[in-house]
Amino acid sequence: MLVSMVDLKEALHVDPFIPLREGTGQALPHALTLGTALAAGVQFTLLGAALLSLLRRKPSQVRGSRLAWGAFSLVNFVGPISYFLFGRKR
């Protein structure tokens, strides 16, 4: 099912190209801004923890290449979580 921009505009009763709060310089409501900042914080924390874990582990303690896991860890949320679930040997 394809949704056109006209259908979307009518459904939301807003123009998607105009900020939600005109004149304030804010394109997102505070709740969305806070949620985005929280998600970014979690993402960067996971990334940092995964990369730090990769640096501290010996190659024999990691399934596969540490370089490959480091590159894969750059994929949002999925990479670091996959490393913690599948990349470390216990």
C-alpha cells in the first residue's frame, strides 16, 4: 500500500515540510527531542562498550575477526548487541 504525500498531509493535518513549532527554531516537540537524545546516548554507550571490549580481549576470546566485529559494531544498535550476544567467547 503506497501512501502519497497528499494522503499523509491530510492524515496528519500538517505540512511535513514546515516545522511543528514555527518561529521557535524547533522542528521537533520536546518529547521527541528527549527521546532522540536518549536513543543516541544508548547507541553511543553500546558502541563504546563493544569497542572497548574488543580492544581488551585477546583474539582467541572473540569469534571471528576483531576488525570485522569492530566494523559491524558501527551499525546502529544491531552491531554492538550482536557482538555481545554472538561475538564473545565465554
